[in-house]
Amino acid sequence: MSIIHRTWPVVLILCNLPPWLCMKQPFFILALLIDGPHGPRNDTDVYLQPLIEELKELWTEGVLTFDASTQQMFRMQATVLMGTNLDFPVLAILSGWSTKGALACPSCNVETQSLWLKNFRKYCYMGHRRFLDQGHNFRKDAISFDGTTETRPRPLHLSGLVMALIGSLLSVLVVRGIA
């Protein structure tokens, strides 16, 4: 049996609810359903544009809302405090970052320590101990890990602007045949 149709839900989660409620299904908001035989691919931003416009309106103008406890209407305004993406394939689609291959880790960037496992024909990602505090015991424990001690600092966090500049620089280098 093969799947000939897919549906991609875009779900909003209200994080200002108590922790025991915010991840319960009655409090999820289904903002968008993207359907089609292959998923949105590179057109995800086109599908998300109406949602982004509505969120902008909710922030700038607000919407009239009924308060059941006071029996009155009020103007509600809201903003997105944090956008969280819970899976790597969607992260790749939305950000353009390749989440497979030798440099798959968006946190490590070009400092990703990957190892090709030829018998398994896939990459293995090492070097996680450098995210621990400098004095952590696991950093010195060579026996329990890969035979080395970890002395490197954690990778630098690159902002979105820096990543965009790197991407545009790489595009120029590829066009000119340098990279």
C-alpha cells in the first residue's frame, strides 16, 4: 500500500497556559492544513503567509474578543514570543539548512564533528561533550566515550543575520565558480 496523499498540519500551542494544560489537545489551535501529494516543499512560506499576516494584525490592531467572565467585549492583542520547530525535516524546509549530511547540526554549523560510517552508509555525529560546562567530569572521561578528552569550547551561536550573510556569500562564490 502506498501513500498518494499527505496532509501537513500547522499547529499553534498557547504557551501561557499552565504546563499541565498547554500540551493537551483541546488547547491546540489548528492554524493551517497544507495538503497535496508531495507536501509543500519549497513553497512553505507561501502557505504560511496568511497566518503571518493574521498574527501581525493580532499584534498591531488586535481583535474584538468576548470575555465570558465579565460578559464584555475587549480588544485582544497578542504576539508570538517563540517559534519552536519540533522536527528536523521541517526545520530544513523552513530554514533552508540541510539537516542531513556532514554539516547537519544547525547549532555546531561548520564545526559539526561528523564521522561517515561506511558499513551503515550514514553519518554519526560526535563531539556532544563540548556543550557541557568546562569543568564537567564527562569532558575528562576518555574511557567512557571515544578515547579522547574534550577541551574545545562550545560552538559560537550564529545569528540569523550572520547565517544569511554566509549564505549569500556562498551563493556568490558558487556563481563565480570559486566554491
